[in-house]
Amino acid sequence: MSDAVNNAETRVAVDAPSQEVPDLRGSLRERLARISRAVWMGEDQLFLLVAVIIGLFSGLVVVCFHICIDWVRVSVLGSSLQPSALRVLIAPTLGGLVVAYLVMRFFPRVRGSGVNQTKAAVYIYDGYIPFSTVIGKFVTCALAIGTGQSLGPEDPALQMGAGIASALGRRLRFSREKLRLVAPVGAAAGLAAAFNTPITAVLFVIEEVIGRWSAGVLGAVVLGSVSSVVVERLFLGEAPLFRVPPYHLQHPLELFTYAIVGLVGGVASLGFVKLVAFARPRLKALPRWTQYVQPAAAGIVLGFIGIWLPQVLGAGYDVMDQAMHDQFAWKMLALLGLFKILATALSFVSGTPGGMFAPVLFMGAMIGGAVGDIEQHVLFPHIPGAAGYLFAAQASSTVGAFALVGMGTLFAGILRAPMTSVFMILELSGNYSIIIPVMIANGIAYLISRKYQPTPIFDLLSRQDGLDLPSMEEQREQSERRIEEAMRGPAGATLKGDDTVEEALKQVAELPDQFFLVYRHHGVWTGISKETLHKAVTEGKGSAKLRTILGNTRLPHLHPDQTLETALRRMGDYPLLPVVHRADFSQLEGVISLQDVLKIYRSAAVPLPALPEEG
């Protein structure tokens, strides 16, 4: 019932935005309108200006978010590198109780990582995200991550940026179309500031939230991301998220070792997704009162894990940095990776608000580093020749490279954003030399995950919540139907513009078709119906040329490799269109009609499953 009420409130807020402080909103819009007129801006240019403003506000909020997380962590767990066992046990438990109470009583929309919630705002609620969600996400995630829940700040920052953009768009009375576009701009700005990686943020939002490229959207997303990162670096410094060790590809055989990282990372990714897919719906099916204690129960388990492995608590950026600089042996790396999978799954399925980006990177760094250390010091410690050359020099930096590649591997395997995973590692490392190992490992992990887990994790979570959000991966994998699949051969007569009406009528008199293509000159095609030919003869124009009868009319032409969507857009009311060769427009490859297109779509229709039996 509460979900229905929330949805109803959301729809009311979307359908009646003018009820929210109309004087302030109108004033703000008027001021920006005056600015746009002063600098001769159109609507699109104004949208780009707003994207910069969104980035500035998002950057400020994310800076405060990071500071708040650190403050909570120091206040609760203390500043010691090895907090006491009592603090480690109590902090995530009490934090889980407080967060659960806030979520259940005040901020029901802040559950989850924030990615699907932003997609739902774009595709279901016309870009509407209530500003209370920004406040709730800020408070609950800072408490959850700061007290040790195994979650990250990047996904929440994405949703907070989208909420700021949505609020600003409503204040400016943006149209429905602009409101749908402004939320992804804020999402990219928030993610860019949280990660300090503007390129990664742009790619992820395009790849996972919007799913399409266009000049207007891309320009606004880029401006929002860049301006937010400028603010973040102004306050927190320009240092990258990790101190990445130098890397150079020393031997081609080294690529084989990174393929092993991809294989192990793909299996680990599959295990994490399967665990979340199994546990989350079962916990959601429990009585409602249990949702008040599920985060605390997860916190108790995390506390016991943290007594022996405190590194798994929180986002774990400093631990990842240590792993890249060979501060742990392979046994410790493997333990941290496995228990991080368990801890993150527990935190996430319990309903605790927080993101998956940082935990996924943590898992990848530990697993990748463990595989690299095993290969160097256990499997091939003293092998001569190419393998010896491969593992002899710069052992520490090589382990760091394995950890870095492992980050991208788990990101590609779990979150299924392959392009983002590659550019994220490039942006974090600043070293183009690592792109080949990253592409190999990420590709293997991605293929393993797709093979044995057909539904990506974000799509899986949305369907568990009863939402049918567009699957960006399914859209990428769909093969577009081409005109060459539907077109027919140029059957019947093809007329020429220099033919007379009588000559044309003789050619088509015995044919059942009622419409015929006419080639005029220089690749220009048009068409004429049999009825028009008969009418011209009746009017005494039998000796006139067809080009005289047709005047300046022409038909749009198509090419075999174009999509059927293109054919439908150009079809209009024409009964038939010519399909011509790209290098020679006078060469007719075939013809296509509306019926030809519909026949292909009917043959590809997927039957609905049978209805379940009633009762």
C-alpha cells in the first residue's frame, strides 16, 4: 500500500509541478531567461548553461558527502588503523538500525544503489526525483558507509546529482522532454565528482542510463561532468583516487596471465550476482517488520567479519591502494576478495542504501592481485626463458597491474558496462599501455557473465522490484532488421521518364500491379499508378512523356543495408519505394512496401506465455 501511495504522490508531483513555490521558480527562470537573451542563447544553449550549474551544485554536494562519510567513520570507528573489536561489532549494527528506521519512516525512495532509481525517474516518472530523496540518500548512505556497511558512495552520488538536476529542471519549468534529459546530466555530474573520473561518468550514464548517443545530450552530460569534477578537485585536490604503480607490457606471454584474471574474475562476478539474485527476493518476501532489523542483522555479521578482517568494512579505497602496492600476500588478498563478496551481498540484499561501484572495485583489486601474486610466486617462481623473463622484473608493479586489471574485470562482469570498465581503468591509471590486458580480461569476464547470467544485475534488480525498465544491454545486443531482409526483387515493369504514356501503358497493361517505378535521370526515381496512365490517355495525353505528366515529383530512395525503421520513416503514403545501389542510384536492387515491412515484423513476433490457471 505504501508503494502505491508513493507512486501516486510521485505522479501528482509530476502532473502538477506548478504547485511547488511558483514565485521562486518563475523568478529563477526569468533571471536565466534574461541571461540567455543577453548573450543571444537559444533553448539548447540555455540547457547547456543549466548543465554547468547542475555540475557545480552536484560537485559541492558530493564533496560534503565524502567529508560526512569520513566524519562518521572517524566518530564511530575511531581514527586508529586497527579499531577495537567492540567498535567494529557495534558500529555496523547500530548504524543498520538507525538507517533502517530512517528509510522505513522518512525516506522510502532511497533504497538500492541509485542507478535503477534514476532510470525509473527517466523512463517512468518523466525525470521527477523529489528533493527529499537527495537529502535522504545523503544522510542514510553517509551513516551506512561510515559505520562500516560494505557499500560505496558512487551510485548514491549519481542519484543525488540526478535529484539536484530534477529539482532545478522543475524550478525552471522545463518541458517533459527536457526533464527526462536533465536527470542523466545530474547523474553523470554526481558520478564524476564521486569517482574523480569525468570520462567514466559520461560513458556509464550513456551506456547504462540513457542508452543512446546524441549531440545535445552528450554535450550537456560532458559539461555537467567536467564542472562537477572541477569543483571536487578544487576542494579535495587533484590527486587521483588511487596511486597507480607504473606498468609496461614486458612480454606477449604476459597477456595469457591476464586472461586467467579474466577467467577467475568472470567466475567471481557470476557468484556475486547469483548470490544477490537468490537472497534479495527472499528477504523482501519476509514480513514488513523485519525490514527494520535486516540492515542491523547484516551489520552484526559484518562486525564479526570485521574483527578479523576490518579491511572489508566500508568502501575500502585505502585497502585497494595498499593492494596495488604489494602490501598483502596472495592468501590475504584472496580472503579479502571472498569476504568482500559476502559482505557486500549481505549489505545490499538487506536493503541498506549504498552503491556497488566501490565494493566491486575492491573485489576486483583483491582477486586480481591474488591471481597475479600466485602466478608470480607460487606457479612460476623460477622458470627460465620467456616465463622467467615475464615474472622476474618489477614484481611489485606487476602485482599492482594485476590488481588494477582485476578492478575493471569485476566491473565488467558484475555491472556489465564493458566500455565504461575499460575507460575507467585507463582514466584511473593514466597509462595507455594497460589497455590490452584490460580489454582481454574484461572481455573474458563479460562473456562468462553473459553466458551463465543472461540478465544483467541492474535489470535483475528492477524486475525484482516490479519495474520493467529498458535493458541497455538487450538494446545493444538486438540485431536491427535490414531492408535487404524485406525487399522484393524489381518485379514487373520499370518505366523510364522518356517513355510516352501509351508506351508505358502497353508495358504494364497485363501486369497485376497498380503502381510502377519510373527512373528519370541522375539517380532520381519517381512512380506512377496505372490509373493515372489511363486518365492521361483519356485526356488525350497519350503521346506525352512520363516526365511531363509527373512534373517535379520524386520518390525517396533506400539502400539494402538501411534499417526497416528508416524505411517506415520514409514510406509515408507511397505504395512502393525503390531500393538502389549505394554507388549507382540508377541500379535498382529491389522494391519495398509497407506490407513487406510488416511481414518481417510479424514473423519475428514473440508469442506471449500462457496465462497461469486461476485459483
